[in-house]
Amino acid sequence: MFLFKSSVQSEKQSLTTVNIFKRQDATENYVLSMKVGTLTKMWYAIMGKLRGVFFCAGHPIGTLPRLPLFINLLDFAENRKLDALIIYFLDKHCGVDHPRYKLFEALNKAGLFVLILDGFDEMAVRVDSTTLEKHLYQIEQLSKEINSRVLLTGRPEFFMSREELERSLWPRSGQVLATRFKNYRALRLQLWDNEQIQIFLNSIVPHLPNRFGEGEDYYKRICDIPGFEDLAQRAVLLEMIAKTLPHFDRERQVTRLSLYQLYLKRELERQRIKKGRELLLPDETRFELLQKLAADSYTMHSGGITYLAAEALVKPKLPLDDATSAVKTEQNTREFLSCSFLRPAHGGDLFIFSHRSFRGYFAAKELLEHLLDGSAIPQPIDQDCISFLREMMEKSTTNKFYREQVLTALTREGLPTGIVKKADGRYMSRLPSGMDVEMMYVPAGPFILGEEGEYTLPPQIAILEKGFWIDKSSVTNAQYRDFLIQNPKYKSPTFEADWAEPYNWNGLDFPKGTENHPVVLVSWYDAQAFCRWARKSLPFEQQWEKAARGIDGRRYPWGNKWDRNSCNNASWWAKMDLWDSDRDYKLWQKEEFEKKLAGKQVMTTPVDHFSDIISPYGCLDIEGNVWEWCADYYDASRNKRVLRGGAWSEQPQNLASTVRDRYLPSFLSNYVGFRCVITGLLQ
């Protein structure tokens, strides 16, 4: 979530993490009320009667808690004026009688409101640059008063690149307002922590029907749901979970998948009761249509469906008599759009899913079999879809599944020249020096690539057109020495710095006892030279990611749950998870890393140290130990190269198989190495 907030002179122009529960300054109190409409109506009426005297109960308005007004910018996507949108909101959502924009302006100027304009990401992709600039200009006029507070919110991950995000914020290269980024500051909204989840549950549980206990009881059960943080940290989903939990047997394990299956089923039952009749479309047909719509919506610029497109989707599923009747076709289409977890996007003939997680669930149901049987086609998806696919595929994508996938592909394709199968079943390539290197095969076909985040590729279904072979482990010091012996023009890995001293070679001698450690202090150019000598190449990052996480979108090579004991990383050394705590991480660096550095101890480990932890296709050490060079440029600037896999020095958040890093190709470090691939026949 990003926010752009009108600034005052005392505020710093910096990237800040905020929490919506915490007071930000003397004039702001972000209180999320379930009766915002009622409060707005009350305040508006009081201020109307005071006719410009901005004091209430002896307090200036600026010292009172601000009243949050939450406005969806999807309503602003069409060429509509912001003042008309606000009047519409006050009238329809807050129940204010005959709202006047002039009065609203005066109250906003006095500091009564915090205006939350949500959905900038979805609005930005629905309008052209000229319309978007006009919309931004109107928003900026609303926020220019020193006491006003305007939050323009959206998801950075919704944009396919940082450049697209920046174009959306500055669509006409500053021709209208050159001071946009001076007058605003970027914030990142924190998700709820455990304490705030409990506060929310304590507030809503007493009002739930069929409740089985107090807020603490709900919290304990929610904590048992795999990946509960991802669900429970968002208010809408937390409320959905709380409403659904009482309908589960207390002894039954609740999962993300079972939650949504039961919730959606009960929602249809609720709609039947509300209408007092059976729905026109059978549930099975309805869900089938929703699945197709959800999967297709990721490829649509609008992200939704029009009435005419919905009619074309529904009609083939109707009985012949209904399909040939215009009236019955219309009735079925209207009910599908109004009773199927969809909602109209105001300002146009467009219907979208009422919550992105619903779209993710239905899309995952549609894409599941296509991923498993290899028939999926390339397309964008989102993080909700990936989360559901992970769980749906967990029982299918076992070690046996991947072994059979590889054997089927190799039976069909055979072995390329240079790959030999040993009697023990291992596949080997041979370096020009005569040393054998074990390699693993990764078949062609679809897989889940990327995830939502700043340092990842956009979430998508990707296709590898060709299978490839990848080194089971990173290139070791012993292998690299063979390369140097036969290629004396390349220098040994060394660097003049204290941090490099334990890793520096002495001529052709690597540090004692590290022959099976990954080679470090090698640039991208050095890695390329080794690959040419070995008649291999560096992996493209799509190849690397499929080798690391398989087809099922798992977060780590070993699964979806972080385990510090599964790879060489800072938390493994510290014997505690270091996550985002700067204090703990810096303390570890000082007490652990600096001591080992002073003692000339390397912090890489042998490439088979975690021999029980393999990726779906059998790679060792592909996460942690050292970052690995890839063939790709990091972005369109084409000056830095991609690295993947994290390293011994990294915190958990940098060790997911989706995380990308980048350095100049000349970069040298004690935490960067590489591994090689073979694609197609050897030359």
C-alpha cells in the first residue's frame, strides 16, 4: 500500500512506514469507525448550523480527532469532477441532506477530515494520461490547504514496473505541477500486527451470530490457520474469517482454501434466503463461469466484464429454451452479475470482483489443472491467486510428481551430448579439466513466476519453451581452480579489503578447507568466462526461478514456511529469526560477523552442507550461502545484472526464491557466486 500525503513544513520528505492505528501528530488520529456515515452526517449538520464558526465544545476543530472519509477512486475513473464525486459520497454513503461543496471545502480547510482516496492504482490504468493529470490536479487542489490531510492510496505491485507507477503519478512529465513530489511524501502502510488483530476481533466478535467464544478464542483458532498472517492482517479478510469459523467443526484443521470454499457456499445460501427462491443458475455453473471470468480478467485492461460480455459468457451455459429467449437470457445475466461476488464499478458499464481475494480463488480453480497438465498459457495473475494455487497444488506437487515429470520429459527428449547417466542414476557433465559435475534437469512448460513486491518479477504464469540442465550446486572453489589452471590470463579471486581477506586466494590456492565452498569474489564477467570454458552458460532468471521453486509457486525451495535451518543465512548463524529488526540484525553483524572476520573465518559453507534440503528439481544450496549471477539485465537501463538466491549475510525477507538483487557486472563480493546451465545440445 502506498500513500501520498499533503505535507506541512514540519514534516520530513522521506519514505516512512506508518501504522493506521497509531497517532501521527497532534491533529491526526486515524480511527476506523464502523459508523463513519453517521458521524459524517452529524458533523456536517453541526458545522452547517454553526455557519463558519469552527469551534465545538470549546475546542478548535484542528485539535479534534479527524473524521475519516473513504472514497473509492474507481468512481473517479470516468471523466467526472472531484467535487461531484464528493457530493455524491456525502449524499449516498453518509446520508447528508443536500450537501454543499462550499461547506465541505470550509470544513476540510479547517482540518476536520482526513480524506482517504483509495484505488489510485486501478483508476490510473483505466484513463489516459490527460484525464489522469486532470484528476491529480483536482486532488492536489483539495489538499493544498495547510490543515488538510489527503491520502492517495493504492498498491505499488498493481503496476507492472516502477516506471509505470512513476508515469501514473507524473503522467505529463511535470507540465502541470512541477512540485508534485516536493509537496507530497510517500508512505508505506503497515499491515496489522498480532496485537491489532486481537483488538479488531475483540470489537467485532460480540456482534457475530453463532459465535463460539470471545475474541481471544477466535484469535487462537486463527493462529492455527497456515499462513494466517497473510489473511488476518487485512480487515476485510479478518472479518470474513471470523464470520466463517463458527461453521467449522472445532476439531477440523482450517485452511485458506477451506475457509473460502465454505464462505462462498454460505454466501450463495444467504442470497437464496434474501431472494426467497432458488437462484436461476446452478451453483456449479455459476462457479464455473466465475472461474473463467476471474482467470481471463487478469489479461483485461479493465480487470472486469461488461454486461454484453457477461451475456456472451452466460448464454452458452443456459438450457436451449432459455438461451433462445432474450428475456430469459437477460434475467440470467443480470442475476449472474448481481448475485455472484461481483459489483459494478461506478461510472461505467463494468463489473469487477467485490474483493480481489475472490478473484484469486476463482482464478486459481480455473488455472490449477492447466498448470498440472502443462497446458497453461502465459498470463498475469496476482498474489491472492498464487496463495490459493500453492495450497491447491500442495498435495499434487510432491517429490514423486517432479520425478515423474522429469522422467517423462527425458524419455521423450533423450540426453544431450555431454550429459551422461551414471549407474547410480545421477546425471553428469564433464568439465574440460576432466572433473565431473552433477546436473539436474528442469523440463519445459508452465510455472508460477514472481510475486507481488518491490524486488520481484510481476506475478504471472510463465512458460519455458525448452527444458534445461542446471548444476546441482554452485560452482565451487575446486572447480574454479581447474578453470584458472587452464586459463592463466584470468586472475584468482582476490580483493583488497578487510572483509575480503578470509576469502582471498593465494595464487591458485583457495583458503584452506574451502574446496567445496562456492567460489566468491567473482564478477559477472568472470562467471561468463567460466561458463564458456565449461561449454555452459549462466541461467536466465526465469530458468533459475523454476529450478528453485518448481511449478507451484512455493516461496522457498523447501516449501512455503520460513525455516532458518534450511540454508546458510544470517538467522541460521544468529540462531534466531532476524526479519526486519534493525537492532537485532546490526547486533548480529557486530558480534558475529566482525568476530569471524577478525578471526579470518569464512561464512560460506560447503555446497552440500544442507544436503537434505533440495529444490523441487533436486538443486542443492540454491537458496542462501551466496547470491548467484544470472544472464539477464535487471531492467531497461541495461547496466546492472540480476542475482538470485540470497546469501549467508541476508535476513529472511531476502531469501524467498522470488527476490531479485542487482549489481554492476564488475562487482565483487564475499557473498556472490554462480552456477551454470545447459540448454539444448552442447556445441
